Amino acid sequence: MLMLLLFQRLGIIMILAFLLVNNSYFRQLIVERSKREKLVLIIIFGLFVIISNMTGIEIKSDRSIVERPILTTISHSDSLANTRTLVITTASLVGGPLVGTVVGFIGGIHRFFQGNLSGIFYIISSSLVGYLSGRLGDKLKAGNLYPSTWQIILISTVAEGIQMLFVGFFTGWDLVRLIMLPMILLNSLGSTLFLTILKTYLSNESQLRAVQTRDVLDLTRQTLPYLRQGLNQQSAAKVCEIIKTHTNFDAVGLTDRTNVLAHIGIGHDHHISGQPVKTDLSKSVILSGEPRIALDKTAISCPNSECLLSSAIVVPLKLNRETAGALKMYFSGNKKMTEVEENLALGLAQIFSGQLAMGIAEEQNKLANLAEIKALQAQINPHFFFNAINTISALIRIDATKARYALMQLSTFFRTSLQGGQDREISLKQEKAHVDAYMNLEKLRFPDKYQLDYQIEASDKIMLPPFGLQVLVENAVRHASKERKKDNRIRIVIKPEEMFFRIAVSDNGHGISPAIIDSLGRETVLESQGSGTALVNLNNRLNLLYGSASQLHFDSSSAGTTVWYQIPRTKGDSDNENLSS
């Protein structure tokens, strides 16, 4: 009878143990064992030990058994068979000697007041059991997280044996003979089951993490070549395809701070590459820099009412602690986000951020070298150089003043080329000097052929990518009007628009061929007078420096061409507008 009742109490403790072990916060506590974690464990197991006392089995002085659901108090002469030692032993093995001792003390104190201030020895015995179980457990586990099953049985038997010695000495050995065997079996079995459940769960969790790590590393290996190209539409599409292929998500997306770079899977008909980010969920993540999970369509807040995406996790991608974009993973239908998907998304975002940082650093170095090489090539380009020298040579014979002026312009062009090739950004004043030197040399060769005008509503101190204006002006000179010998007008316009400066170079030429206009700035083109490499280089630098919102745009017709891009305004820029003309 007593054995059956005790095992019923054991079932209560095991249910509580299962609920506890299933909680990720509790599992984190038992692994770390810091002072804060030990305090929380003391509180948790302290409640458990009080529950054990209150769900015990009352044994009268005549050794009859009384079953009551809750025992708030018992008579001085009565005894109690319960799972208190089981909880104390388990607390000691999980949290160590300190946790076991304090939990034992709490259990002993509660038992003392529960017995109407009788059985003060329980305070000493329970505390001693907690301390010795913890010390013995730490010694036997030998580098493992917990002792083995047989070691747990041994520790539990010793713990209950100590308790029985105190009970026999202070209460009587006839009671010990009645309860000793059931209590030893109860404590050994209960402690073993609790620790087995815990070790099994931790082992499965460890295996799951190993599988997740393997999957993440595999994804990392496959996505690395694309992410090192930078965060653009082409690389983002490849990355999203790889993630969707290797996971269970119904859709995967990548964005920069303003635009969707790629969206693969359900919803691709309205989450379109190159268009602004649509969902409030993604916008809030980009703005706050914190990951968010949406468990329903309302939380995603897609403006398209027909959108089938039902749950999502959106994680920011960081570059130098600044949010550069977001990784988005979606489910449709009744699928829900779990801790597994959340950990996977967080892990991928951290790795992708590192890959992007490495890729951008490499690309910036490469583009800086390309810009410098471009500048050096322009200086020693035989066609450009000999044309300038021939012009100066001719002027020396007819106009020494103009010849001296031409030499000064050539010197300025060389100097600004060298300076600009070494910097990621230069001032508008420096860029204008470079453009003016180039155009002045062209005007000396062809006095009436070109006219350059400026319309600038910004300070000379705003920063631009080097050779940005010069590349576009040179492109207009070389391609806009190949046969027209005069009245070729080029205009540079810089004006503020909300959060950006719009920078445009216009000409009144014959326009760009429709066959190549979509490729300009994105890939090299086969043309008799150039390959468009300078435009590709400039477009890549704009994307890396400022994001996809700053890429080159080409508006062309038979009446002329405008090439424009935009760069973000800084706080200081807004105070210095309308200073340049």
C-alpha cells in the first residue's frame, strides 16, 4: 500500500520534472551554473521540495497510513513519507553542493513547521543530504555534465540512507523498517528518471544543434561565393535559391535598406526584386536593427491582401554595427515558426553579415585599385596624352598664353587623377576641378564644339565617389555627338531631393542605342569606342558605398541622354545648400 502511494507521488514529481526539462530557460540554467543561475535553481527546487512535503503520506503513531491530498500540517506524533529527499538529491546533482544544501535547508524548515514545530532534526539531515549529494556527484561525474546512471543510484541510496539514520535515531527504528525500502527505491528511481530525462533531452538538443551547424556550414559554403560579390540583386537571388532549396521555408527574401533584392518562392509575384520593401515587418526590422517573428498574416502586414505568406522571421544583416538589409524567411498555410527555424535564421544572418563584410572589404580594395588604375591609365593613355601634347605644341607657336594655360590644365588633370584614385570619396570641389581640367583641354582642341554648364544646389564640401562626374562627362564627350562639330551641350545638375542629392549629367546628343542601354553600368558592352567598363566600375562603387538606391539610371531619347544617380545627404549637407553654382 505504502509503495503504491509513494509511486503516485513520484508521478507528480516526474510530470513537473518533464515540464521543467522541456523549458529552454531551465536547460540554460543547469548548463551555466553561475551565481544568478544557482539562485534561480534554488527557487525552483525550493518550490518542488515544499510540494513534496505537502503531497506526502501521513503515517500515524500506530503505523496506520492516512491519505490526504494536501498536508499543510501534521500532528507531533505522526510521521511523513514523501519525495523530499528525491528532490534534494536531484537539486544537488543538477546545481551542485550549494544548491543542494540550500534546497535541503528549505525542505527541512518547511517540514519543521509542517509538523507543528516538531522534527527539527530534518533541517540538519536535509541540509547534510543536499551537501553530501552535491559533493559526491561533482566528484563522480569526472568531467561529464552529470554522473552515470549507476552512480546516480549509488548517490540516491546513500542520501536516503543518511535520512533514515536520522529518522531512526530521533523517531524510532520501527518506522525505518516500515518506510526504508520504499523510500530508497523511490529516491533512486526518481532521481535516475529525472536525470535520464534531462540527459536525453540535452543529448537530443546537442545532436539537433550539430545537424543545424552542419546545415548552416553547408549553406555558408554554397553562399560564400555570391555574398562576397556584395549585396546586389544577382547575388541575393542566388543566395535565396540556395537557402530555399536546403530548408523547409516556402519563401526566402533578401533586402537592402530600401529595396527588395530577391524573393524566391510564394509571394514572388508582388515581392519583386528592385522594388521598395513592402511589409511593415521588414521595415521595422531594418529601422530597429532587431530580429522579429510574425506568427500570422496580420503581423507580417503585407499590403497585398492576396498574399499567402502566413508566418515569418526577419533578421537584420549588419555591417559595421549598422543595418545593411534583412534576411526574410516565410511559411505559408498552417506552418508555424519554431525554435529550430529561429536559431537557423539567426545563425545564417550572423554568418551572412560576416561574409558580406569580408566581400565588401575585398571589393572596395579591388575597386579602389581599379579606380587608381583607371586614373593612371587616363594619364598615360597615348591617345589622350598625345592629343594634349599636340595641342600644347601647336599653341606654343601661335599663342604662348594659351599654351601655358593648357599646361596648367594638364597638370591639374594629372594631380586630381592621382589624388582621387586613392580615396573612396572626394569633395565636390575636387571633382569639379578634375572635370574642368578635362573639359578645358577638350575645348582647346575643339574651341566651339563643347559647352559645359553647372546647375549645383549644394556645398562644394559634399562628398562624392571619385571620377563619378568625370566618367559621365567623358562618356558624353566620346559618345553623345560623334559627328556634330559644334553646339554640343553638357550639363551637370546637383540638387537636393528629400534624403538624397540627385546628381545628373545630361547631353543633347543622339541618344543611346536601345540594344545596349539596359546593359550599361551592369556589364561590359562591345562598342567600337569603348566597352563601358568605367560605367560598370562606377555603378559598383555606388552600390557598395550607398546601396542599390544609388545605382546609375539612364534616360535616353533622340533628343539626348541623362545619366543620374543619388547619394545620401548627411546632416551637415542640409546646412550648406545653394552655396555652389
